[in-house]
Amino acid sequence: MAFFKKVKKAINGKWYPQGVALGGPVGTREIADRLSEMSTLTPGDVYAVLANLGQVMSDYMAVGNTVKLDGVGTFFYTPRMKGQGVDTREEVSAEQITGVSVRFIPETRRSAGNNVVGRPLVADKVEWVDMDKLGGRKRSRSDRM
């Protein structure tokens, strides 16, 4: 189940649904516990792998690679820029780069006809619930699984 609230955008005065997360984020320990239940690994083994995943991904991306995790998606660096760009190709330089962002493209699976047949990070059926209809009821994490 996914939740939305009704938000009026200042740019055009129109109303739109905006996704809302309930409660805090699910942490590494909880993810490790669930993955452990699905495998032969202990929660501690899974936690150790997850705790080191960010550094390993960073190491690969820092030398120009993308990182593709099956069933999750692809991660890669993009530069953040200062200013509005330059007029010629010759003027482009690393001095324009002020930082780095990590971009993410969720995995999709396609049929032989190139139709999308699966997106592992998106449940088969997502039910959207209006936050106005919740009536102030908070849901626990176990309610959501």
C-alpha cells in the first residue's frame, strides 16, 4: 500500500497527488533480518555485507564504472555544475563541476518484443490510499508487509 496527500503547486495553482512515506525509514538491520529469513545467511552476515555495500559501490563508481544490482537497478555518478554553462566546447572544464550526485535507474525486465514485463522494485499491484482517508491512524511496519 502506498500513500499520497493532496498538494497545490504554486507554479500553476493546480492540485496533484504527492507520495508520502509513513513512519521512519526501514533500516539496514531490518533489511538484514528479512534477507536472512529468505536465505541461509545469518542476520549478522547479511548486515556486514550491507554495511560495506556503499563503500564498494563508491569505489567502482569513482573509477568510472556504473554499478548494476540485479533486481534493484543501476547506480552512477553525475556531476553537479556551477553557472549556466559555457559558449564553446573548448571552454568546458572540470572547474565547472562543484559536486557529484548519485543517479539511480530502477531495473526493468523486457520481453522479446521490448515490452516492460517486470519492475522488481515495484509491486505487481500498488494500491494508493489518500492520507485524508486514514483518519490519523498510524500504521506499523508489520502492517505494511
